[in-house]
Amino acid sequence: MRLEGRKALVTGGAKGIGAAISRRLAAEGAEVTIGDIDTEGAEQVAAEVDARAVRLDVTDPDSARAAVDGVGGLDVLVNNAGMDEFGFFTETDPDQWGRIMAVNMGGVFACTHAALPAMQQAGYGRIVSIASEAGRVGSKGSAVYSAAKGGVIAFTKTIARENARYGITANAIAPGPIDTPLLRSALEFGELGEKVVETMKSATQMRRLGEPDEVAAAVAFLASDDASYVTGETIGVSGGLGMV
């Protein structure tokens, strides 16, 4: 019960890694709010763990601010919401870049910007952002996603430097290939998608996909006081894919 008495907001918590994080934080004693544009999915997960669900569009700063304010005394922000649209860079266009950047990078900006003032005033905060090993080593077919996740890592370091004096830590998690609906969406491309997934698996030292619960365990650590002297770091949960 490392998080007993703490209030947490998990963005993109309706499924996949976000749902696993919501369940783990609740199991550790946190009062969890699950924010997602998929309100039905968020409500289903919330019902499992006695949490609260809110509609949250991370690309809209007003929506981000409303979600944060609605928690009241937010202690832990988990920037998890993310998306990708598979395609080699020469086949993408500016509209696609904008969509991917708006969620993966803009969403982290908006929610962190909404959460920081109250955390600074309280003298306490834990910010954990879900990046990706793609942001450290690159990923074929995901150039814009990789760029966005690399931005999340750099942004996290800056937030850590600016806010340590307020008792706030900021860290990132870099998952490798995790068995989620987002990863499985690559299989829609048939043989090419299957090859992409198999290539990701073979790039790990463990030669398997990770599980959402394995990412959630790392988030719970960073959100707790066990990680009180950890800030500005990016922890790879990737079966040895990155090692950077």
C-alpha cells in the first residue's frame, strides 16, 4: 500500500498499459482517476478498482485542466495516453504528423502544465510519463511516434530539473514491445505487420513481448516514495531492447 492516501490521474487509462497502471496504483492504495476519450472503457476499468472515470482529451488544454482540477489535490500524474499510425516516413503527411504529435507530445505538455502549479504549491508531486524505447533507438514505420517519444524523454528531464526544488520528481518509462491493442494494430497490415512485430520481439534479449502489468509495476515504483531520490530518469521496461 505504498500509495495509500495519494490521488492519481492516469491518462489513456481505458485499455492496455493505462488500464494496467490504473489497476496497479489502485491496488497500492491510491485514489485513482482514469481519464480517456473512451469514457465507456474508462468506466469499465474504474468499476473494477473502485476508481473514478472522466472524459479527457489530452490534446485539449482545457480538458486537461478540467481533469486535473476535478481530482482535487493531485499527487501523481501518469502521462500514458498515446497513439500511432504505422507507416514509413515517406508515406506519411503533415496531417498524420500533427495527429501523432498532438497526443503523444502535446498531451504530455497539456496535462503536465495543468498539474504542476498545484503540485508546486503543495511541495509534492510525482510525474511519470510513458515514453518508448522508440524514442531512444527509433522504430521502423514509426518515425513521428519515435520523435514524439524522444521529445517526452527530453521534456521529462527538463521538468525534473525545474521542479526538484518543489519536492516534485519527473521520470519516464520506455516500454519495448508490449502486448497491447496498439501493438496488435500492426497486424492489420498482414505479412508486413507480422514481420514488424516479430522483429521487435527478436530485438529484445528475452525474445518475447512484455505485459502491461510489467510496465505498471515500474510506474508504481516511480510514483511511490520508494523512488524519492529518482528524478529525470528513463527506465526501460523492454526486455533488454534499449540498454541505453
